[in-house]
Amino acid sequence: MFKNLLILLLSFFLLFSCSKKNIKEETALEPTDEDIGQELYYEAIEALKDGDAFYAGKKFKEAEGLLSKYSWSAKAALMASYSDYSRSSYTSAVFGLEKYINNYPADENISYAHYLIAMCYYEQILDEKKDLKPLLKAKEKFEFIMENYNDTDYGTDARFKLDLIIDQLAAKEMSIARFYMKTEKWIPALNRLKIVIKDYDRTVFVEEALHRIVEVYYRLGLESEAKQAASILGYNYKSGEWYKRSYKVFNKKYAHNKTKKKKEMGLIRRKIKSLFE
């Protein structure tokens, strides 16, 4: 009987030990949140490569919530916003990037986040007759990048982007000035033209702005002021087409051969590539 009891106890002990061992093995094999987060991150990377930016963004956001390491969760947050940017969901991208900057101020890719915000506004620039807000927002952000990250690739590209933005802002002022002149609102037109001369003196619109000032002053009967503006135009752009037009304002019989002049403006538009694959 005692022998049977020993066998029974041994069987119970072995059964308990095996159960305990199985529990430990199952516990060891169960993935952690960190493991799941990294798996989601790489799944999102593959989705982005396949062109499914919406699904990628969703998975990056899920990964961020599971990843505990600062650098990994920061990357996931940044890549989620990049996914929004790549599918032209600019409002969502900017919101996510600003949140990333607040949540991960010490991350090494902060400069990239600021650049991506600038690009979100930049990509919304259509032409000078459309909404002015993206122009001003892009200008503000690129200037911030030049001030804080001037020695980086982002700073170099920001300078080229600002050239276009400045030209677009000048074009906007000229478009409004032309409208005022067409409707014979001379004073508002003059004010807009003066903005071009004062704030956008390095753009191609300065010559035309000076000529339009000549026209407006002449229309207002301020011939002395018109001649002064014409002399400034002549001093700086005597061989230009706009000076010839201004000369004709005072000399109605003046005739000249019209020549077509092509102007090229260089602009580098680099494609943004993922830095975190």
C-alpha cells in the first residue's frame, strides 16, 4: 500500500512539474508589446513600399502605442505622418508632425519633421490667384529651417523653395494691383505696387511694378511723381521692355520694336525618401 502511495505521489509530482514547465514555456514564447510593435512597424514599412500609405499610417500609429523605446516610438510617429504626407493628406500630416515635435523634442529627426511640415504647405501652393495661407505658412516654416538648420540639406533646399515662394507672393501682389488698375482704384493699386518694390525687390516683378507706378501716377495727374518713377526704372532697367512702355506714357508717338524675352527661373524640387527603412 505504501508503495502504491509513493507511485501516486510521484505521478502527481511529475504531472505538476510538467504543467509548470509548459506554463513557463508558453509564457516565454508569448510576444511582448515591444515585439508586436516592431512587427507592426516593419509591416507598415512594407505597406509603404507597396504604395498603400493609408494602411501604413494606420500600422505606424498602432506601433507607436506599443513601442516602449523612445527612439522606436518616435520613428513610428514620424513615419505615420510621412505616410499621410505621401498620400497628400496634408492636414493630418501637419497635425501628426506637430504632435511628434511636442512628444519627442529630443529625437534626432526633429529637423526632418520641421522640413516635412514646410513641404506640406509647399505642396499646397497652386498659383498666385489661389489661397494665400499655404504660401505664408510655407515661407514662415522654411525661414525657421534656415534659421535653425541652415547647415543641413534641409537648409539648402529651403533656400531654393523660398525663391519660388517669394516670387509667388510678389505675383499675388501684382495680380491684385492689376485688378485695382482695371477697376480704376488707383490708390489701392499704388499701395500694392509699392509693396512689390519694398518687399520683393529681387523678383522679376520689380520692373513691371515700377512701370505700373508710372501709369498710376500719370492717371492721377501726378506727372512729376510719374517721371521720378520712370527715371528709377530707366536707371536700373534702361534696356528693358517695361522702361520703353513707361517712356511711351510721356511720348505717345514713341514706337519701338517689340521683342520677346524668355526668362528662366531655376528651382530644385527634391523627392523626399524614407530615412528609416
